[in-house]
Amino acid sequence: MANNIPKWHKELELFTKIKPLIILEGNVLDSYQYPTQNGGIMFMPRLPQYLNYFFKDCGYQNVIFYDSLRGFYNNFENGAIENFGKIVRADVADGFIKSKFSGTGRTAPNIIRDALTQNATSTAIVMDFASRYIVTPEQIEQPEIDSFTILLQASLETIKNLLVLIVNKVNDLPAWFYLQNPNVKIITMSTPSKGERENFIKGEKQFPYFFNKAVRENQLDYYNEHAEELAKIQDKFVALTDGMSLKELNSLKQLCKNECKNIRDMCDIVDLYKYGIKENAWKNLDRAKINKKLFERRVKGQDAAISKTLDIIKRAITGLSGLQGSSHSRPKGILFFAGATGTGKTETAKTLAEIIFGDESCCIRFDMSEYSQSHSDQKLLGAPPGYVGYEVGGQLTNAVKKNPFCILLFDEIEKAHPSIFDKFLQILEDGRMTDGQGNTVYFSESIIIFTSNLGTAEISSDMTYKEISATVRRAVENYFKINLGRPEILNRIGENIVVYDFIRADVAEEILTAQINKICQNLMTDKKIEIRLTEKAFNVLKENALKNLQNGGRGIGNVVENLFINPLSRFLFDNEIFGNSKISVDDIKISAISAELICSFSNH
């Protein structure tokens, strides 16, 4: 049990003996499991109750709580507030000593100073909701400054008494109150560790009550006889709940019971809690669609890149991603597409979205050139309270909350401001992020794809794919390790760097043919206009497309637009052809001004 005592509890045990002022921040609104002296656990619904037991076990004779609404109190021990009232010479009414934090008269800090500076009775005073005593540390008024100064003075004068402030985050307090103050210890309370979650989930008094009576009666005996099978289910549940509070674990327990989940399916309840959905898109995936042929219809000439991409995706689908690590909450897959423009990086991402999630729109693209400023992380994750745009939320977090089953495409990642990589690091490692509004957003069902043009200035079409791959990978590694100084980002990406080849001449002809055929098919479907290109006309397009391979498939598309689509629309308009026609494009004449189609046509 000792190994599963929270780290912050151990710190509290250590520093209450040597520091007169302690600030608790972080996970302060949770429920808690208090480790009793006989090795057991007591469930505590709130932190003050936990601290009451803790400080009594530490030998403090008086433990008193304060907040700015109720004043001083102790609801957990009879007579405690009355004894405290005698020590500080204050009147007790209905179990409270009413006192404001600042203002005129005998304020709470004055009473606290009296309690801390007396030596007759060892006293611990816990100031709850201390983040709410002032509007903001930057706009603190003189009476509030005086109140914090009194607390500071009292902590300097006390000998055996203790003052504890509970805050959401330490910078909710004036910085001068705690910075460079050797009497202060700031303790950050994190969410339950793996060991604490195991205690809760695997405990004999907890686990059976994840399930309704019928499930308990029909299934528990089987799993008690098959302990290894049960342990695997429980261990997965423990891993999936990484970062969740004890209150959230309690909610999961109740939700699992309400949904009448079987023991083998209890992990499904985590998706329902996180995303509010009962159907997981990954479980409904048609695996027959995950093959190269479907990709090759849309992405030409990238056999190596597609093969590696499919390997990574298959690993995600089979649940083998992240097996070398301990986290089950990381994104399903992480890919880094690197290569010249127009080689099919974005098209691959869109194809993945259509195959996996059934809709190309499930590929959500972020142009990272729009996030090049130091404050750009607020655009992604949302502005903090009090700042412009807070109510809007973040573009990334809003998108994932709306559809957690998606592909997140961060285009040209090297153009993002370096501060954004701190956020990416947390997403890649933990699979979750807290937005500006305090909501936790989960990325564990998404695929994250970064694209980059790094190294493409150093490659040419006469290089082999092996040479291109080595050059581009070296440029990516140098960028993260040397230019950015963030090798840990590269470590999270690992070997998932997918390098795209140049568009070669034979592939360019395939792309050109595919684009022309698509245009002709659409015209036939929409307007009943049949288009046929002669070999001579096609060769004109081909010759010009091959001159523009430095821009890849996008360059070929530009050639088709300038030399085929634009003059075709002009021909149709000038000849009043709006449907039910047959057109033969015999030749394409190119002048310094524009291109012209030489056509013959007839009506159907």
C-alpha cells in the first residue's frame, strides 16, 4: 500500500515538519483515497476531509478550515471550532466564525495571525478556495494586499503551527506572496497514479460494483476462476483511464453499471464517457478496404510511402501501436509525411479518412503557416479565461470534441511557432489536452499526420528514391534536433517518417490521364457532354505536364486547368454548348496569350 500513496501525500508528510506555509495546487477538487495507519483505505469525497484526517494523524490538536463565504469551520470533528474560537477569542455561531478575507474590522487574516503566533495549541489552518479571494493577481486592491501581507507575516512568526492554502493553480495568488519565500512549499497534486487507479479498480469493495446485480451473479465466478483473463481486462481499464480523476473513475463505475456492461466489455465504457458515443468507428472498420489498390487509385507513384503508411495504420487497427510504451491513451497512429509539394501527402490523408471513417471530411486540415506567432497556441486550444476569444474555444480542440474519430492533418509543420510543439508533445505522449475552458479533449481515437517540405530543396528528380529518402530524413532529424532543439518531438514520431518520391515521368502520365478522365466523366454525368481527346491533343498536355514536374501532381493539375479546362469552357460558352453534345478535341494550340482547343462537335 505504501507504494501507492500519492506523491503529494508523501511531500505533505515531509514538508509540514519544516515549512510553516504550504500551497496545494492542481487536482484539488477531486475525491481521494486516504491511507489509514492500519494499511486500509478510507474514501474521502473532498480534500478538506482528507486534510482533517491527515493533520490529526500528524499530531495537530486543532485543524480548522476557512473560505470567504462561510468563514472558519470544521464539519468533521465535534468541538473543534469552539476550541478554536477560544484560542483566537472569536464568537462561534451555528458552527462558524464569520469573517471576511479583507476589508474593515477583524478580518480572517488577523484571526489566522492570532492562531499561528500562539504556542499553547498546535494548529493547522486550511484556507479553501483561495483562488477566489481576489479577482486577479494583476489587479489586486490595497485591502487585499494588506490581507496577504498579514498572512505572510504570520507564517514568518509562527513556530509550531501551519497555514495551508488550496488553489487551482499557484499563480492565482500574488506572485510576491510565494516567490523567493523560503518559508513556502508549493505542492502540486496530480490525478491518481497507476497504482492508485489499480487500488480503486481492482479493489474487492469496488470492482464488483462496476456491474449490475445480474452481471455480478452470472460472471464474477467465472473470472475469479480465470484470474489472468480478468487481470488483462482490469489492466487495460487502468491504462485507458490514465489522467482521470477519482471522481471520474466513480462516474465510470456508475455508467458501467447503468449500461449493464459485461465484464469483458467494461473498457468500452471509457469511450462512452470520453466521447458520448456507443459505437467505435475503429471497431466497425471494414478491414478489406485497407489495401494498396484503393490508395493507388488516388495517389500515383508512391508505392513505398503507401506501403509504410498502411503498415502503421494496420498496427493501429490491430492495437499494436504503443505496445513498447505504457500509455493506452495515445493517438491511434502518428505519421510524418515528408516530400516535395504535389506528391500526394494530403491526398493520402484524405484517402485514409475516407477508408477508415467513411468520409473524406473526417480529415481535418490545419495550415501551420497560420500558427507562426507566439500566441498561436491559443488559436488551437482556446484563449484562457478573461482573454479575447475565450468563449469561442480552440480550433483544434473544438474539431476533436465535435468528431474524435478523425485524421488531424498539420500541414507544413515546420512553419508553426516553436511554442506549439509543447502542446504537440503532450498530445503525442498523453493523448489528451485541456482547452482554454478547462475541458479535457481526448485524441486517443484520432490519427495525427504531420506534413513537411523539409529537405526538398536538396533533392532532384535524377536521384533514386533511396537517396531522396535519406536526404529528406536527415533534414527532418536536423530540424528537430538542431534547428528547433526538440529531439523529444522526433522521438515521439519515431520511425513513422514517410518520405514521398518525386513524380516521375511515367507517373506524371498516369496522373494526367486520371485527371482528364475525371473531367470527361463529370461532364458526361452532369451535362451529357461526351469529350474525346485525340492522341495529338493529349500529347500536347503530356509534353507541358512533363515540363512542370517540380510541382508534382499539383503542377500537372495547373497544366490541365490552363491548357484544357479554361479553353474548353471558352469553347463551350462561345458555341452555346450546354449539354447533349459530342466533342472531339483534335489539337491544342498554345500562344503567348492563351491556349485554344481545335474541336469538332455534334449534338446527340
